[in-house]
Amino acid sequence: MRKILLFFVLFWSTSVKAQDIEAGALVGLTIYNGDLSARLLSEEFFMSLHTAQGIFARVFNGKQLAARLDINYTKVSGSDEVTNFPGRGLSFESVIVESNVVGEFYFVKPNYFGDSEPINGYLFAGVTVLHFNPKTEYMGDLIPLQPLGTEGQGLEGYKDYYSRINIAIPFGAGVRFQLTDRVAFGLEFSARRMFTDYLDDVSGTIIQYEDLYDGKGPMVAELSLPGIEPSEDLKFRYFRGSKRTDWYYLFGARIAYRLNEKKFRKFGF
């Protein structure tokens, strides 16, 4: 009878235990891939790495799923010095502040007591809301590019100004190491599939140089195509990049601390 009672207490306490709630921090490296980046995985590509920092909260459902909220701060940059078009003369840098909501799937289930395995892998995907603000150096100062309309934004026959708040789809994989009952360490790689081509202020829009020169002035025309010395004939068309959307990637290390105590431990198991 005591064994049966013990079994039911154990089963009940494991089944109705509170969800695990964690809080933690992230440090890592971010890199951009777009019109002003070097060839993917080349030496020049990795020269554009920038640091990333963030905080997060995670809730486990007691099985193999978890939900995570991130707030991250990082930077991206690119330059034609490392592309196949150095004569174009374009460059940019941008601070990114992002908030992610992702779902995680862990490969290994918790054991019978609900404890995490010492090592576990996971996949994740979700939604990112981010703010970016591409700038470039001009006359020794960093100039925000979006208000200038370097691809004719705001002029008749051209697109409207793009928003510096956008969404992306984050996805990736990681490995988690359970160091103690409450502390876990993780390594993670993730990509951000963006829905804008203006992270770097460069897209595949076709531009009439004369429209830009007359409608926005010589400075904007120069920033739009720095590698060109304008002549008396301004009637030529060009595009600065491709129509592919931009990406950025994050390599991160996470340290997490579980805030709540598992209920079954209150029963002494």
C-alpha cells in the first residue's frame, strides 16, 4: 500500500509540476549578408563581425517544447571594398535593436522526474521585430541614409521611404549543457530572414541620376553613387544592388538560470 501511495504521489507531483521558467543573458557575434557584404564564408566576410548582447526569458512546457523572448542589441556593417564592385564606393553601418519570440524543440525528453538531460540539442524558429538605421560616413560624420532617399524615395515615380522598423523570421539550432539544477549554458547559431532589402540602404531599384541630382541635390546624388564623377550629361540610369532581401546571422552563447523550484522536490523526491 505504501508503495502504491508513493507511486501515485510521485506521478502526481511530476505531472502537475510547474513549468520551468528561466532568465538569462546572451553574448555573441553578428554578421550581415547583403549587397555590401563579401562572398559568403570568405575571409573578408568574417572581417565584418560585430558583438551582440541580449537578455532573455524562457518557459518550458515540461516536455520537449519551450517558448523564449529575447531582446538583443547588435550592429552590422558592409562596404564595397570587399565586394566585387569596389568602384561603386558604397558603405554602411547600422545598430540593430531586436525583440524575438521563438519556439524551441528539444531532441531529448526530460527524464521521469522532469530533470533536463546534461546535454541536449534544439531547433527554434519564430518572429523578430527590429529597428535599424543605416548610416554612412560623409565629410567625417555619420549620416543617416533613410531620410535622404538615396534611391529616389519621395520623388514622383519612385517608391516611398522605407520603414526602419521591420520584421524578420529568426531560425536556427543550438546545444544546451545543464551545469547544475538551476544553471544551463548554451551555444547557438541563428539566421534572420528579413522582409526588406534596405538594411544596408541598397536595393535593385532603377534610378535616373538626373532625377536624384535635380530633385534631392548633389550630396544625395553623390551618396547614392559615390564612385561616379558627374559630368554635364546626367541622363543615365543605374541600379545599386540586387532585389534580394538582406540577412544577418548571430553566433551566441547563452547562460540561463531557472527561477522556480520544481514541485516534486517539495515532496522529497
